[in-house]
Amino acid sequence: MTVTVNLPQKVEQAYLAAARTKGVSVDALVADVLVSHAPVAESPQRPELIEERGIPVLRTGQPLDPSVVADTIDMIRRERDLTVLGQR
């Protein structure tokens, strides 16, 4: 693929200097930068329930929302407290 990018002169000079330092062409340097920061294509992953160290784990391929993690920790703490108090 061929792409033309207009960069500010300072940025262009920085890439030219970095390419010289590495002994590669600017094209190769920029291609490496783009490849290393390429967006990951989302693959539709089906959720699967697997067992890890005896614990069922639901793998969805997506990160958990922080509120889900906080709510789960709160629930576990409440259950633990009830167990310690002999109410479970």
C-alpha cells in the first residue's frame, strides 16, 4: 500500500534522523511504526466457559467494565462476611 502523509517539518526531520540512526529508509521506519501500532481487527469470538485451576472462567474476548469488577468484589466480600458471621 502506498500512502502519502503530510507531516510538520519537525516531525519529518525527526523521522529522517531516526531512520539514518537505524540505517534504514524512512519508508521502512514508518512502515514498522505503523505495523507496530496497527489496530487489531476484531474477530467475532464466541464466549466460552472453560475451567482454569478448578474454577469456571467465562472467556468473552472483551475486557470487563471496571464497575463489573467492583460489583463482583463487593458481592464476594459480602458473602465472606456472612460466612464469617455464621449466617451462611
